[in-house]
Amino acid sequence: MTREARRRSATVADVAAAAGVSKAQAARALGSYGQVSQAVREKVQKAAKDLGFRPNRLAATMTTGRSNIFGVIVSEIENPHFGLAVRGMSDTARAAGYDLMLLNTDENVEAEVDAVRVLSEKQVDGLIVTPSFPGRTEHLREVIELGIPLVQFDRRVKDLDAEAVTVDFSSATAAAVDDLIRAGHRRTAYLSSLDWDGAFSWDADLEGAPVRQRIEGLRRAFADHGLEADPALVQFNAHSSEAVAEIVGDLLSNDPPTAFIASDSLIAQRLLGELARRGIRIPDDVSFVMYDDFEWTTLIDPPLTVIAQPVYAAGVRAARRLIAQLSGAPSDEGEPLEATLIRRASVGPAKVLAASGD
């Protein structure tokens, strides 16, 4: 090939000429469709590598009907939980010849609707979605009706005919709260970023949200000891440092909690910062438990008790289920993955905090 030809992007015709095969054979070998011998495939792949050939995604999509791209929609990309999960999806997808296109919704259902539209227009082969709001699912149902493979991740929408990759938190949460109760704690606050209007009550409909299992585990542990948990200590909308500060101020203003449970690592960091700002020490003044186990949780003083979930493995499973759907395999999401309690030094005997007017 001439120097001038090498300056421009190599084409299928260039690869075919270098491999000594027809353009049609080269296209089939590069696009992984149709019939082509192994010998031809190897010659074409070598020629493509030598020439630095980069496939035209749009042309390949038009020819094969596949983009080899998965669309992934998560609710809070700033949360390391989703970063690790997406890594599991990406590693698995790439090994199978797929790339990811990632969009974030910030727990906003309108942003989710728009993200589904954008990715559908990009002709992705399938979608992995963390649903923002169980009560608004028309856009997800349309995806299913269009025949686009869909896997729900982290949350399950009731009556949505799509596989879901979830983690069971009930037992691990109950074990963590049982530890707190045995240490004398009777007022345990739980903070979540879930959008919620008004005060929480035990009969609230939390179908599909991981929060439901966590709250059920908390309440079950209290019931096992013949106690009743206080629903007023379940606090939502903890989606910023300012919101967490306001929640903590309200909780400390009257009959303060003696223990805190943070629903994810972002909330945990914000909550730890707010408690430190107020001079409240862990575990001397309050006990502390959080969901998700990241390296920093063992590096601070004291190391934090965590309810760990197999986040990377969940991402791997979501990608595998999407790949299985594309190959025509029947639905088989398997048993939910299990969270586990890791006990460290942030839980201690209950101490009564004086109510704060702040």
C-alpha cells in the first residue's frame, strides 16, 4: 500500500486487498456475520490489524442490525457503587465484543425517559437501567414492546416483564440492627437519598426499591426483640451535604438517635462530615453503620462497620444476562445476590445525646 493510502483511514476494500480476498468476504469476517472460513477470517483480521483498520459502526449496524453497544442508565454516577458496577458491566461486555454507552439520571424520571429515548435512537443492542421511579415506567414498557432486551439493575419495578439483577439486604440489615439493639440502641436513624414527599410510615409503598428490604430488615430486628422501630427515624431525600445537615439537625433537636445507618457511601461521607462538624464522635457518642464496602472505610478512625454487597459481581451478572438475551437464551436471573455484614469498630454501647436546638 502506498504512503498516501496509509495516511487515510483504511477501508474494507484496503483490508480485502491486503488479505487477498474479496470485499464481501472481508466485510463478513470483519462484521462477524454470514459464512466465512476460519482461514479467511484469520487473514482478514491480520490485515486489518496491520493496516490499523477501524470499523465504521454505522455501516456495521446497517449491515448486521447490531451496534455492538449496550446502553447503561444509572441513577447517580457520582456514587462509587455505580462506578464499580459499571466496571463489572464494561469488563464483561468488552470480553464479548460489546462497548457501553453510559447516561446518568440523578434519580430524575424525566432524565431517565430522555436517556431511554437517546439510547434507543442510537440503536443500542440492549439496555441496563436502574429505574428512578417505580410509578413511571411507560418508557421501559415501550422498550420491551419494541423488542429491545432490557435488564433492570439494583431495583425491580413491580409487574415489569424484564429481568432484574438485585441484592438481598434483609438478613444483613437485620444482623446489623440486632448488633445495635444488643449494644443498647433503641433509636436508630436510617438515611437514604430516595426522593420522598412527606413523612414516612411503615405502610408506605416502597416496592422495587432496595430501601424496602433494608427497612424491612431494620424493623424485623426490632420486632425480634419485642420492640417497635420509630418510622420518624427513617429519613429520605439525603441527596446533598445541605440536605444531610438539615436532616441531622432535625433528628438531634428532639430525642436524638444513638445510631446512624447510611444507605450508601456518598451519604456516609456527608453524614460523617456533619457529625464531625458538630463534635459528635464515633462510636463514643453515636454508633455508625453504612452500606457498601470501599477501601476508605477501613482507613479512617474508627474503621466502619459496613453492609457489603457484591457490586462488581452484580454488574457482571447484568451484562451477562443482557448478552444471554441477545443470543436468544431464556430468562434466568437466578437467585438474588446476598449482602454481608462486616463488623468493625464503629458500633459501641448506646449513649444518650442531649437534644440540640441547632
